[in-house]
Amino acid sequence: MTFYLGIDFGTSGARGVVIDEEARIVSQMRHPWALVTDWVNCWEKTLWSLLEAISEEWRREIGAIAIDGTSSTILLTDAAGQPVDTPLLYNDTRGSLMLKDLSHIAPPNHTVLSATSSLTKLLWMQQLPTASQARYLLHQADWLASLLHGKLGISDYHNALKLGYDVEKLQYPEWLKKLPIQVHLPQVLAPGTPIAELRPEIAARFGFRRNCLVCAGTTDSIAAFLASGAKLPGEAVTSLGSTLVLKLLSRTRVEDSQYGIYSHKLGDLWLTGGASNTGGAVLKKFFSNDELINLSREIDLSKESELDYYPLLKEGDRFPINDPHLPPRLEPRPDHPREFLHGLLASMAKIEVRGYELLQQLGSDKLIRVYTAGGGAANSTWTVIRERYLKVPTFSSVNTEAAYGTALLAMRGIRKEN
Ligand code: ADP
């Protein structure tokens, strides 16, 4: 029996999932972040504690491991892989100071031209005094995997997209080579590709097989998509979390930076999508979780809501409407909270439909099926309302854990190799 381990370093904590050859979960563990001051130390300790949480008898059965991390969380290391400074996390915007200079070199509207891209962060970090000791730029997932396999300077093309790596030509573009980059940019592999066996000292310390392979990883949001079960062109995952995030598998690559739409390579397909500021955070502002459950049950599904809202916490959206000044529209407010909730759920469903329509107008495959993840996925009333407008069947995601998707990646990577 061979098991596969996926490890997710997400925004709220780290999780591990061990699956068997039939992709069934045999073990899972989690480690939430408390108040963290030293991130690299926290990541390293968390990695070891997740490995220790797997029962020893299962550790021996694990044939491959992969790790996902938050997109555009990067760090600089010295020649031995030691971080030379604190990492820049996914949502750090200090790189915005470099945007003006970068915009003269990167193609217009390129994904790297964002305050949080890995490339703007790298250019900003290079100005720090500690940068003189730096040899490698690594993403969070690359660095954590290097603790297991011992090789530096290796990444995957999901993490490397926001570094400017050309995922179509599978190389760094010429314009990137013109930048004054003083560190080694990672060699980029397909996610799931076996990199090397576990370092012997790690295998011995934790009782893993000597030939357990460490595979190239991915980002946390792609890992969650892999977990969903969506596989075919036209299949999508809607995440009804604090915000509304759509991801659609397509044979064609779709990009439109004005709407924040870009595509990741996923095997022979493209994973395209966008994110709206509408979503569960607006519901949370008006209703408790119990109210959401109880009032949703009371909604009369035989009637459509006449209310036409654009639910936002503050002005501005990018997808499917690109308008930084778009005002929240939450009027008129009916007397009964049930009707107000009905209007909110239906309006968000219409924004979801508009999002998928926009992706299709820009050339994606036709939407055929939607898997649903996030806190709102449990709301069956919302599912009925959404199906009415989406006009395609919806399903719950097979699994919503990024760590499960990353375990699948390790399993598929190994099978491809053999
Ligand atoms: P995050 O994006 O923060 O990870 P989650 O996937 O955990 O979000 O989902 C949390 C959101 O789900 C909250 O904003 C909440 O409003 C929404 N939510 C929770 N329960 C329900 C429900 N029964 N119906 C609709 N939305 C819900």
C-alpha cells in the first residue's frame, strides 16, 4: 500500500492530509496560526509538527509528499537555504513602490504589474541591506519543500506565474532577463513532478521510507480547486466564502487584467477565473450564522426576488464589473429580513452568472457544471436559487481542503512518472 501526503500552508493555518491509492483520506492534521512574529520559524516548526502528527505506521507507507503555499508569499535565502530576512506574505503591498519602474519593462497589463505580485516583492526586497547575502528567491511552498528534499532553487509553474514565468512557453520571458535581478530565479517544474527523495536525515528522523519522493507543489487556491473534483473543460468551482471567487476549466487561455482575470496552466487545460468583492462578508454584516440558516429555510422558493442589489461592504469591484467606485446597492430594504436575505442571495447569484458569462465572452469553454465550496455551500436554499440563474447543475465539492488537492497532486505526479 502506498499513501500520499499533501500539506497546505494557507492563510489561517497549515493542514496535512494523507490519502490512499483510491484517494480516500486515511489521516488528517491541522495547525492553526496563533499570533506569529517569526514566520519562517513558525512554518518550519509547523511542518515538523504536522509530520509528527501522522502515526508512525502510516509514515512508512507514504510514497510521495507535496506542499502548497499561499500565492506570492516569497523569501530570499542564502546559498545554504537560510532565509536572509523576513518573508513577504501574499497580501503585502510594499512592492507597489516598484510598480512604476516595472511598468516600463513588463508588457502592459501583465500579471506581475500588481502591488502583491512575487516580482514586485522581489524587486522591493532586493533594496534591503540583507539582500547582499541572498542567493535564491523561493516561494513559501518551494522553501518548505526544500527542507524535505534539500535542493534549492526549484519551483512549480503555479507559484511562478506571478513571478512572470511564461506558462505557455515554459520559460522566463526575455523582458524579465532585462531586470536587475541579483538572485537565482527558481527552475520551474510542472506541479506534482517528483523533485528528489527525502533527505536521508529527515527520513530517519521521522521514520519515512528512504525512497519517499518530494514533488513540486502548487498554490493554496489551485490545490483547493484540485480537491473539488472538477476535471473537464466547462467545469467550474464557485467559492462562496467572504468573497465570491469563480474558477473555470477551459481549453483556451483567458486573460483580461482590467477584470483581474488570468489563467493558470492545469495539465493540458487552463484554469481561468476572477474574484468579486461581493460574498459572505456582506451576509455576515447583516445576519448571524443562525439567522442565515433559519431565514434561508423560510424563503419561498416558488417566487423570484424582485430585489436587484449589488452587495458590497464598501465601494468598488473588479470582477465581473471593473469599477473601483462601484457603490454598494442594498436598497430598497424590505420590512422582513427574510425578503432582504432572499434579495441578497439572488443578487449574488446573478453576479456569479455574470462572472461566468464574462469568462465565456472572453473565450473560455461553455459552463457545464459548477462545484461549490466555502461557507455558503452548505446553504441549500442558495443552491436552488443559484441553479435557477446558472442553468447548469451544481454539486458540492468532493472535498474543499487544499491539502487534499495537494495529496492528489503528489499521487498523480508519481503515477505519471511510472
Ligand atoms: P473565507 O473566505 O473567509 O475562508 P468561508 O469559506 O469560511 O470564508 O465562509 C465564510 C462565509 O460564509 C461567511 O462570510 C458567512 O457569511 C458565509 N456563510 C456561513 N454560513 C452561511 C449560510 N448558511 N448561508 C450563506 N452564507 C453563509
